[in-house]
Amino acid sequence: MFDHISIGVRDLARSKRFYDAAMKPLGYACKFADGSLGYGNDDGIGLWVGATDHPVQPDNKSNLHFCFVAPTRKSVEQFHTAALKQGGKNNGAPGLRADYGPNYYAAFVVDPDGYRLEAHCTKA
């Protein structure tokens, strides 16, 4: 349905460190870095990160979050660990989420600008 999403951040260098680390275990990398950052894989860029003075204000009750497909449960765990090491905040440790499905394995973090992120894998 979506071709890509774009988010605005206050500190592009800080966000690059965060997203480089968090996206790597999921098989995504920074494919474009010239005034903004584009993350994806060989199929294309799906996440754009750009600098702004007015990023969307964090709101835990908005239900807004971005979920990334992970190839394995281990990569979900590595995403979570990497995100926390680069200034992200824990918003749900890696584990099965039976309410979402019998094999729904996910982890949740909040990036340095307050965006809520999820990585999930449905492979057993």
C-alpha cells in the first residue's frame, strides 16, 4: 500500500547513528545520504529521515508507530539491542505477542525524537 514514509528529526547525525544501527539487523541500510537519509534494501527505499525544526510531537496515546519486517526472531532481538545502545528507549522487550498471532515475535522502541518503532517476525 505505501511506497515510503518520511519523518522529520531534530538532529540528522544522531538519527543516522540510531537508524544505521537499528536497521542493520533487519537487513536495511542507509541507501541515500545527501541532506536527508533514505533507508531500505535492494528493492528500494521505504523510510526517509530528514532534518526539521518541528518534528511531530511524541504522543504515546496516538497509536502512531512504524513496524518493520524482520527476517528472524534473532534480528528482532538485535534491532532492540542496537536501538537501545544508540539512545532509543525500550517500549516492549522482544517476545511473542500471542494477542497479535501465534508466531508474532516483536520488539518495540522509541527513537531519540520520540517516534515509536516496532520490528516483528512471524516465522517460528
